[in-house]
Amino acid sequence: MTYSNAGEILEEDLRYLKLLSKQYPTIASACTEIINLQAILNLPKGTEHFMSDIHGEYESFNHVLRNGSGNIKRKINEVYGDILSEREIKTLATLIYYPEQKLEIIHKSEENMEEWYRITVYRLVVISRKAAFKYTRMKVRKALPPEFAYIIEELMHKGPEEDKEEYYSEIINTIIRIGRADEFIIAMAKLIQRLVIDRLHIVGDIYDRGPGADKVMETLLNYHTVDIQWGNHDILWMGAAAGSQACIATVIRICARYANLDTLEDGYGINILPLATFALDYYGNDECLEFTPRVESDIVYSDKDLELIAKMHKAISIIQFKLEGEVIKRRPHFKMEDRLLLDKINYEEGTINLGGKIYKLNDNNFPTIDPANPYQLSAEEKELVEKLKSSFLNSEKLQEHIRFLLAKGSMYLKFNSNLLYHGCIPVNEDGSFKEVRIGSSGKSYRGKAFFDRLETLVREGYFHKDNPEAKQYGMDITWYLWTGPDSPLFGKDKMTTFERYFIDDKETHIENKNYYFKLEDSEEMCRRILKEFNLDPECSHIINGHVPVKSKSGESPIKANGKLIVIDGGFSRAYQRTTGIAGYTLIYNSYGLLLVSHDPFESTQKAIEEEKDIHSTTMVLEKELVRKRVKDTDEGELMKTQIKDLEMLLKAYRLGYIKER
């Protein structure tokens, strides 16, 4: 807003103020909102919860989400630590995490349910007050379950007046008497879960490896406030949902590799039967030993099932290599010719020439490859790929989940002085930002501009249906982000998938990381990155996932004197042998930053029946000397702008530029 020298409101501002006056039609309404916003600015900032690299481990993810990385138990201890026993605290915490299931058990063991109800409801009300203290009544009211909103609000805002004690007691007694105590307790438990976390950040890789990515997505879909920074595994599924054949084949290959086809079939209704039929036709007599799936879940498979999955695994892998070859040839500026390997095979001798060196293949059965034209799909493969593509495009649930990833997700996020991205910023050996060419025009991008351009192309790959050429390029870029040498989500010079399957010599398996990972402990590089994204390097942090932190080998997740925090600690069971733990999460509340490391989660059943919470260790990374308020956050900055605009509206009313309604 601007003024003339005489203090008058300029004409160009009046249009906006007139629009604002529709929302605040009187001086009184504008004043009320100014008072409200000014008060909110002085509340403590809400608690942010950071998670990354979930990789389909739904049970572990769900438990950490329900317990708020230990936040709920901290609230219980703050209120009842000196009053209740450790056993009572564990029982109360488990009730809040899993109210429906825990109530079933309590009904079977508790002799005096009425007395238990009275005590429990009272305790839940006290904890909910503790969890809600940093929010306005309006914000809490919006979080209340509609059927109990009035009752909960009355109980939560109970004052010290003794003459109302009977009133509050009668509310609780009536809830019990009319048989609504269970429903009320469930509602209170879910309210507490919601209040302890104000915003959830997922720093990439929801998909692949574990068996429950679809369930994780469904949970996020219904979470109150969430943002997602795309990981390389997420981008792969996004490309598959857009219709990229190379991405579709890769998604299926990874599901087969981890015996996780249920995610496709049961989770998303994708018909894998055509692949099974094709695999039996062409690989029926092939043992496919190198393609035996890795079973990381608790699901038990018969030998026959594993044999079939191995055949499907090999069949889709060969198709993937062919489809990737098409993309690489179509986009020479991707500079991925070194990934064209099918034409380097001597099919008669069972060898491959890599960089002038001959390696023996451990498997030379390629019934669908024409040595004269190795990247061409056979007629049967083309038919199969079209069927699979149709299944992906017509899966309503998959499309809903990917649209949610696009709506709530991005390549990076700046939020409250933190920069969140999944993998890396491509840099040169000296730490300077690497120039990367995108498109046939020859234009190159670096740093933040590179991320912004990539995000636009990913969205075009999914949404740009009226321009087939733009859509195809967007899909190819999406695939490149999965595996390309300068992909900030991948961060390596190549993905040696073929070599790991077909060549025993491990020197061919090496994937060199981008210099970013060699320099991630460099405070100078991290400061340069923060400046590139217009953040103050003195008070800002970079938060990454992607590369599991080898905690058991002594590696620290805290890099560059605290400027970079890597929170991939191994949610995925496939990584826990390497990391020694089962994931890091990060909590950012009004007091500072807390890093939480988690031991492996046994099972939801044990968490409920035996009250076995995840054992977590909390480390204070930064403690604020002065407690952070809403005015110190990004949301606070927006509120300050709103207050200025409302003050301008008041002046317009009082000077007669705009009349009250």
C-alpha cells in the first residue's frame, strides 16, 4: 500500500481495499480482525514434524505419526509424570495412539468401567488442554470432531470456578450414562494426536520397498496439514501415473524385487496377470536365480510364489532396459549413452563389453531380445506394455494419490528458515552450482532455477494433455529425475541396475555420488545453498533425506556445524542393517530443534497389546534463548502484512474513500 505526500490513499490501492472491504464491511469488523491477528502473533509457534524415506513401511510410519515422535508421551509426563506410575503412563499413551483397539482390550479386563471412564476422560481433557494451549480457541474449535465439539470445548476451557464443578462432572457422567463414553474417548485421543503436531513435512520417498505405500498415502491424504518434497521413488510413481512406459516398467520391477506386488494389485487395482502369463510363456524354464525377490516384510510366500515373481521380475527388467533405451536415444542431451547396454552384449558368447573391458554375464537367456535390434519391443511385449499402461492410467486410487502429491508436493520447500529437499543440489568439485542443460534449445540451469524448471516440466508431464510433445518431454524428464546423472533427486552418475543383475564383478556396480555428498559437511557450501534460495545462512538449515545415515558406524546426521541435517535413518527394513536404527525424525517447536532417533518398530499388535512403544532417543540440536512466537514464522510475516492492509482499510473508511456497509 502507498500514500501520496498528503497522506492520501492512491487510486491504484483502492481497488484492492474495496475487495478487502467485502470481507470486513465495517470499521468494527476490521478492528476486531486486527486485534485477533495481533494477539495470534504472540502465541508460541506450532510444532513441525519432519519425516523422510518412509518407503512403504506403513506400520512404523503410522506409529511415529500417532505418537508425534514421542511428543504425546512428553505431554503426558509434563502433566502426570509425578502422579502416575510408568505403567499407567504407558497405558494412557497407548490409548491415545490406538483408542479403538485399546478400548476393546480394556473392556475385557476392567471390572469397574464407569470409574475407569471418569478417570480417563478427565485425564484426556487435561492433556488436551496442555496440547491446545498454544492455539487460539478458533483454531482448536476447527479441529474438534463435530459430534462432540460443544462438549469438548466446554471441558477444555473449564475455569477455576468451584460453582461449576458439578456442571462439568455432570457432562462426564451423562456421556457415560448414555453409552457414548467410548466414542468420546476416541474423539479426544484423535484430537490430542492432531494438536501435538501443527504441520507435517515429508522430505521424500514415500514409495517402494515396503508393502504399505498406498496406506501411507491414504493417511497423508486425510492429515490436517502436510507438505511433501518429492523423492526419487515418488517421482518414479508420478511418472508411471502420467503414462511414462519406462517409469511403469521400473515401478513394477521394484515391486517384484521386494515381493511387493500386493501394493500394485490390492492397493491400486493394477492387473499384473498379463505380466505373469507373459513371464511363464518366455521364462517358464528359466530359474531366474538373480531375480529371486528380497522379502523384507512379514508376509510369508511359498516357493512357488517366489519362483513366479522371479520370472515376472526378469521379464519386466528386460522390458525396462528396452524402454529406457528409447528415452535415452530420444533425448541425447540427457547424456546417458553409457546406459545403452543391450547392444554391448555378445549374445553368442554370453559376455558384455563395458568401456573396452569384457565381462562374463551370469545369465545369457534373453528370449525376447533381437541381437540385431536389441531395444525393440517384441509384438508381445508391446501388447503387454499397453495393458500395463492402461491399468496405471485407469487406477482411480493411484491417480488420486499422485494428484495429491502434485497438489501438496514440490521439488523443494522454504518454510520457517528451513530449506527442505530430498536429495542434493548438483555441484561441481569446488562446490559451485553445476550448469545442467534442459531441452533441445541448449539452455542450462543451475541451483534454484534448475529446481524451479524441473518442477514445471514434471507438472507438464502429468497435466499437459493438450500438447503431446510437451507432455512426452515432461514424462521423460520425470524419468530422468529417477535415474539421470544430474538429477537432484538421484545424485549419482548412473544407476547400475543391469550390472547388478547380470555381472558378478562388483567393480561394475559402482555408482559415483555427486560432489554434494562429498562436500555436505562443508559449512561454506551449505551457506552458499541457503543464500541461493534466499534464506539467511546465519539462522537457517537444510533438511535432507535420501541417503541413509550409518549411525552404527558412527556417522552423524548433523553436518556442516548444524547447517545440514539428514533425517534418513532407515525407516525401510532394507536399510536397517546398514543404519543400525529405524529412522530419524525432526521436531521443530517453539523451544528449538529436536532430533529423534527410533529403534525398530516390532508391530502394531505388540504396541497395543503389550504397550510396546518405539524406543526413541531425543537430542536437542538448537535451543532458542527466547521462545519462538508466531510473529517469528512465515505465517507471522503474512499476518503482519494482513494487519498493515487492514490498517489501510481502516484509514480508507475514516477518510471516506470507502463507506461502511
